[in-house]
Amino acid sequence: MKKIYYYSVFLSLLANCSLGQSSSENIRLNQVGFYPAASKIAIVVGEENTDFVLKDTKSKKVVFTGKLGEIRKSQYSGKAGRIADFSAFQKSGSYILEVPKAGTSYLFEIKPEIHKNVAIAAIRGYYYQRASAALPEKFAGKWARAEGHPDDKVLIHPSAVSPGRPESSMISSPKGWYDAGDYNKYIVNSGITMATLLSVYEDFPVYFKNLKTNIPESNNAVPDLLDEVLWNLRWMMTMQDPGDGGVYHKLTNPRFDGMIMPEACKNPRYVVQKNTIATLDFVAVMAQSARVFKNFEKELPGLSDSCKAAALKGWAWAGKNPSLEYHQNEMNKTFDPDIVTGGYEDKDGKDEWIWAASEMYILTKDEVYLKNISFETEKPMPLPSWSQVKALAYYTIIRNEKQLGPVDQQYLRSIKKSVIDFSDDLLTSLEKQPYHTVMGKNAKDFAWGSNAVASNQGIALIQAYKLTKSKKYLGAALGNLDYILGRNATGYSFLTGFGSKQVMHPHHRPSVADGIVEPVPGLLSGGPNPAQQDKCAGYPNNFADESFVDADCSYASNEIAINWNAPFVYLVAAIEAFYAK
Ligand code: 9MR
């Protein structure tokens, strides 16, 4: 054992060309690979101006030679790099890049459908997040596990009592996905997650029609992506108080579980305070689900109608309670037990109103829903996040434009313009960006869950591409996928299970507790976050684009979450759908 250890230390020392860094890490590229006909870019760290070569790993022959580009510097660290562009080379195979002084890249492939397994794995990530389900080996492989959190005896928290549901009474609220590295289930975060997954289905139905992901429902007549969505939809439906239509904020333990397996968790679970924003997010998801599942009436009889009824009921409740906010600390002053799990507190419900109203309007064609709504297209479009969902309304209006009446054409035009303006802004000065990505141009890109920022930028760019057919948007979206899979300042591929330098220690309870070396696959790590709220040891520095540590203590840079995987699923599936052709 010891001998092997010393030998491997010796080998890694040999491979190191600069302090603590292997030579491959000097060449930053999508570690999965490239499409034959698409752009192929690597960033070579350092200032050295040399040629580079592409070598076929089978024949060992040089198949392409190129010159590195001009120096580009990170606006955060000042570190320099140069671009190696080998897009002109289009032959399928497996390759490495060699750059004098910098070294040799990781091995990568060029082939059609290069990201197919990435797309499947990212969807399967949700299967692994299922609450109230055992995951047998047939579907979960070595990450098989017992059922956790049946959630069939969930307590009504004192903040959530209603005439039909007194304090400490119990409801059944099973299924759903665990939110993230923790085991709680939050309506607000489920909102944007479900919308994003339903939207990628709506935008690319043909792609998903036959995409099999090896889940228990794979053999039924519903596309796997929608089967997975149904797991969470069924849970969401139980989160509505049947008495009045209001929706609970979350289903949670009072405090986070330890770093233990789901089946080991025994803490009581509560549903907590109904509020306007959670209810509006719920309404939007139910309305979109009613639309999507209308096409599966035969397979899922009555589901669409149930979703529509839930949406109508929720909308009515929100109308009567238009600004009931969730403030966890305030709530804890009045009610026991204190709840200290994820807050998802949002002080501005304007965007949730716009989103829910748009979904209700498209579902019912009744203009009354838009009566008091302004799309605010005079302001720049905000990127979607759990607390900012206005753009989800834009995407829905654009997606359903054929169903709009003549009067609505005017706002349709301004909504389209907003999406295109947003994407044009992203593209400004792309040529100067250190990793040749739109991601990272602005410091605010490096928020908690920055990889979801990169993914959501990708979605906006794909919308702009669909509207204009201009390839520059699609190319930039692919650039953000390259960013996530390795062409970035950290050198990591951020999707568990993929890449030569992959994330191995996400803040994810099953991955920590299961005793298996590899983390649960198909989960997107949050990514660089200079706020470093977790104060975890091991951040390399404070530079925004490098503020990442692959350690399970780092919930602020290396957690996984359903609202981050979803835009990633959208981005990778859309890229596959476009480049497969
Ligand atoms: O994604 C959320 C991020 O925007 C917030 O800044 C952060 C702190 O409130 O919380 C994040 O969400 C976490 C949630 O509260 C609990 N489950 C894990 C989520 C991802 O870290």
C-alpha cells in the first residue's frame, strides 16, 4: 500500500510542471469533447506565444497544427492565457493537444452526439434525488440505496394551521426531489426547476420522445423526462391546502439532517406557512403542467384537469392574499419549533405575478389574467433564478406566440426584443474574455450557484438563436457548456461523473455518506462563488472566477441543487438537439 502511494506521489511530481498543477491543467477545455462541425477551443494558461498541435491518440500522429491567439487576461486574477482554436479540424476520433511549455491536455473525443451521455446523466441526477423511494441497483447502479423520507406523516407547523388542518395534525406529502445537498423540499425552488424542465420538453419534444434514461418508468409511453417531472409534480400537488388553495412554503425538518443517508434520517417533518410567492410559483407550474400533460390524456387520464383545477384554486388564494411574504426569522419569533433550513425568502413578488399570470393566460386564453400585469420590457431582462422568474413569463409567451390574439402582438414584439437585447449584451466583447465565454464577463455572474448562471445564460442565448437563427448565439451557448465541462479558471469539469478533472466531493449528503468513492453522478456543482459563505478551508484565493473548492464542507461553492441541474439539462439537451442534425 505504502509503496504504491510513494510511487504515485513520484509520478504526480513528475507530471507537475508548476506548483501543484499537472501539465494538463494548463490546458483548459471541455473535458468531454467536441462536435465534428462545431467550434473547438482550448485556453492555454500563461503568456508563452507558440504553436500547438493536435495528436490522434491512436495513430500518435499530428493531425492539426495551429498558432495560439493573443494574450487574454482574467479581469479577476490578472492571470494570462491564450486561445487554441482547432475548429477547422472536423474528423471524429480521440485526441490530445500538445503545447510547448504548457504541456499535454487531457484526452478528449470529437464525435457526433458527444454530449448525449451528459444529457442523460443530468436528467438521471433527478432520479437520484427522489424522496420516498428506494433506488434499486438496476437503475441506480452502485449508488443503490434504501428509501428515505416517506413523508406520509408530515406535521402541520403552527405557522400553517387552517380550519381543516389544526396544529400537529398530519398530512401525507410523499415523493418530490430532495432540493440539493440537503433533504428538504421547497416549493419556491421546485417552481423554477419544474418550469425549466417542462420548458426544455416543450421546446424540444422530438429530442425527448425516445430519450431513455434507465428509470423505473422508462418502459411506459411517457417520455422519461416527463416521468421524472411527474415525481415532483405529484408531491407539489400535495402542498396545496385543499381547504383554501394556498400553498405551503416547504416541507422540512426544523434543522438540517446530518451528513447521513436518507434512510437514516428520523427527524419530524413539517409543512410550513402558506404564502403568496410559493403559491404563485405553484400556480405557474400547475398551469404549465396542465398544458404539457394535456397531450398525455390517454396515459395520464385526468392529470391535466387536476393541474388546471389546482392552478385556478391557487390563483384565487393569491388574489385574496396578494402580499403575504415568508420571513423565517419573524415566523420563528411567533411559532415553535424554530425552522432554520433553507429560507428561499423573496421580498419582491412582482415577477412571480407576471409569470403566473402569463401561464394562466396561455392555459385559459382569458385576457383577464393580464389585466394588471406589465411585462416591463423597458427594463433589461433579468436572468432567471429562484427569486427572479420574470423571464420565464417571456419564454412562455414566445413559446406560445401562435396562440396570442392580434392585440397581444405588440408586447410579443417587445418581449422578443428583450431576449435578443439580453443576448447581444452577453456577446459584447466576447473576443476579449479570458475563456472566450459570455459566462464570467460580469462579476455578478459569480453568485451562489454560478454554474446555473452560466446555464441560464445558455438558455437565453438558445431562445435568441431560435428567434433569429443567428449562429453566434448558439455558439456562445455551446461556449458556456464548454465552460461548465472544463474551459474555466478552476480547471474543473463541474458535472459529477464527467471529465478528467471532475468534482469528487460535492456537498451532497448521499455522496458523503454512502461510502462509495465516486459521488452520485449527473449532479452539477454550484461553482465559483467569491462570497465563500461556508468559510470552508481550501479555497485557492479570493478571485471570483477561482473561488471554488472541491470539498464537501463547501456548500457555497460545491453543493448541488435541483434548480442548477435543470438549466444545465436544458442547455445540454438543446445543444444536442441542434448539433445532432
Ligand atoms: O441557491 C440558494 C442561494 O441563492 C442562496 O443565496 C442560499 C442562501 O440562502 O441558499 C441557496 O439555496 C440553498 C437552500 O437554501 C437550501 N438547500 C440548498 C440550496 C443550495 O445551496
